[in-house]
Amino acid sequence: MTRLSGNSKHSVRMTVNGRAHEGYAEPRMLLADFLRHELGLYGTHVGCEHGVCGACTVLIDGVPSRSCTQYAVQADGASIETVESLADGDTLNALQAAFRNNHALQCGFCTAGILMSATAFLEETPAPTELQVREMLSGHICRCTGYDGIVRAILEAAGVQAEGKAA
């Protein structure tokens, strides 16, 4: 691993939500902070800053990852998806619409991370059971909803997505 000088900023290039971005980051700048403060993508939230709550989850090369435990310079060259990538303009995707339909968010702080994990989860498990959804959610802390609406929303989105793929 290349050792970087801690007192200077280093060029960081990545593809975020399908668009190439370049910025500068000190070696200690977290990916979450880079996304929020350098790229203006405020959908990624920082909760616990220890990788426990899941609020900062983004997809890095298609894999759900905690952006609060990774440095921006470590993501150089990566493809990253944030919650901003899910909707098409003002049109919510099936998962976001299911969250709205099932009242699966209240304060919304944890929602972005859950949506990103659920996106990757539904790609791998297109017809999940309730137990599988609950196991996936075990990596996220939501203090408002009690998770029932979130589980219903993910199961509903799985049904919508399954119908869309068959059509």
C-alpha cells in the first residue's frame, strides 16, 4: 500500500452515480465526508462514525459498504452508488415507492443506508423471505420505525421487481 503524506491533499477519482468525479482529499478524510462535502451528495448520512448503524451505507463496486469506515483515497478508481442514484428525477424507483407506501421511514436518517443495502440485497435475492429481509436489516439501526414497515416495503419491492422482470 502506498504511504501518503498526511499534510497534503491527494487527487481522488471515482465514478459516482454513473458520473466521473475528481476531487482532492487528505489521507484521513472519510469517504462519507468526501461524498457530502466535496461532491455535495448529502443523502449519505453519518450516524455512529463506527460502521455500526448503517446510515452511511453506499455501494462500492456493487457491494454495500460503510462510507464512514473507509477513507476517500481508498476509493480512488472505484464505482460508487449513493441514494441519489435510485430515483429517476422526481420518479421514485420501486423500492423507494414501497417505502413511501408502507410508511417505512419516519425521521429518514437511516433510510438512505437501508435503501442502498436493500438495493444490493434484492439484486442477489430477488424473492426474499421475511426472515432473509430481517437478517439483512440486522446491519442497520432505526430508532423510529420498529422495522415492520421497512420489512413490508422491501418485500413489496421484491414483488414489484419480480413482476417487472417477467414482463
